[in-house]
Amino acid sequence: MLSFTVKNKTLVARTKPMPRLRARWALVRVRLAGICNTDVEILHGYHGFRGTPGHEFVGEVVEVAGVSAAERKRWIAKRVCGEINIGCAALGFQPVCKFCRQGLKRHCLRRKVLGIVGQDGAFAEYLTLPLENLHVISRSISDEKAVFVEPLAAACEILEQVDLRKFREAAVLGDGKLAQLIARVLRTQLRRVVLYGKTPRKLALAERAGIEKRRVRGDASDFRRVKETYELLVEATGSPTGLALAQQMTEARGTLVLKSTFHGAAPVETWPLVVKEILVIGSRCGPFEKAIALLRAGKVDPRPL
């Protein structure tokens, strides 16, 4: 099969054997794959990953292993997307770790992560995942929408972590794909959401989705120019410099949600977190069911992205 692997900070096309299947795993033919900022950071050295990246996808099940004939029939030819964290049980470890026992597979102590940690990903003709990771996509959701399920689920994780009933408004710092999806998800719950970004074209996309826009420059001048503060702010710039501005924009006793992942360290002073008593929440993967439900109901349309 054709695949792309990371080599010398670039993607290299290569042909390699089809992957072998573990019991209760599926072979999925990739229909569409999304490019995440994390994929770009992998090229810079994030997690030291050297295989095939890519973790946002929609595909079709072409084979399953270690299941009954009836279960195989239920899965074959189904259009699916997949959760990216592979836990103890699916990897054959016994006993499973304490996080897997609690149903927190995304924090498994021995996990692999599709296209990010130890598991070849979606920038290939085929990938493999455990059946427990797969979600069937209904016919009402096109491939162009379904390929956004994984990042949309990450945006939905904020709904799990933060009680939005306590807030009247929120701001999102960043105008990339994840930031755009976060703003759209928050907009389903809040009357006012403001997106801060550098690119007029991307800000216009947010505005058309009913989200207020604010222009920033992405440099030190923003610390003088940006005066607004918010009780709830989501940092999703994908940049090491975003955290410092996010701290400034979060009100005292406010909540700051961190979504950015990048290679290297963030140059930031932590005293504002202490002085303003800011609640900081790290936020990563999220509930696929909620993301699929938003797409099915038409509450979020990612196609303009």
C-alpha cells in the first residue's frame, strides 16, 4: 500500500506491506484524511514520531479479525471514523492499567495514539484500529463532514470539562481549524463567542457562523493592543506564544482552557495564574458521540473549513 512517513522533517511517499490485524481489530481503507496542526508539529519533532502520521479520517472497513461471522458481516463495508487512543486491552496487556479500568482509555499508561505515538496513522491507503475505537457514520453525514469528527470531538470535550451555564460569553484565541470548531461548539451553548485571529480570511469564516471576530497580530504588540478580558477563554493558537496572551485575557478567578500542542517549550511566566487565581484546564480528545450528533443535527457545519 501507499503511505507517507516522516523523514528529515518532511513527508516521504513509500510503498509498504499491508498491516497485520490483531484479534478484534479492523483494517480500514482511508477515504479522506484531515491535516491537524499536531501533524505539522510532528514534522518539527513532536513526540519523536517517525512512522505514518495522520489521525483525522473517515474510512471504510474492509476486514476484521478474531470475530464471529455475524459480527464480521456487521462491520464489513461500514463507513467509520475512529478514536485515536488505543488502550491496554486492545494492545494485549493484562492486567489493564488503572485508567483503562476507569474507562479513561485516552490516558492509558501504555497507550498508543494513531499517527502520534507508536501507531501508524491515516496518511496512507489503509490503517488499523481496534473495533472498540470505531464509530459508524450515518448516510446523512458526508465524507467531507465526517473527516472532522475527531477534531470536533476534541472541541466537544470542553462541554464535558466546563459547566457553560456559569458563563454568558467566551473567547477563543486562535483562528485555525481546531479554534474554529471550538468557537462553533461553544456557540451552540452561549449567546456570545469571540474569536481572535491573525488571518482576515479565517476570521470571515467565523463571522459567517455567527461568531464575533477580533484581529490580533501574533506578536508582542498584542499585549498592548488587546484590552478585553473574559471569564472563559480557550487557547487554541497552536503556538508557544499563545499562552502568555491567554493569561492576560483571562479575568481574575476566570477559567483558561488549553488546547494547543506543539514541539518545544512555551516561554511564559506563571505568576499571572497565581495572582489572578486562574483555573487552568488541559483539554485533549473528546466524545465522538457528541460530535457526530452535532453533525447529524446540522448544528455545526465544518465544510467551509
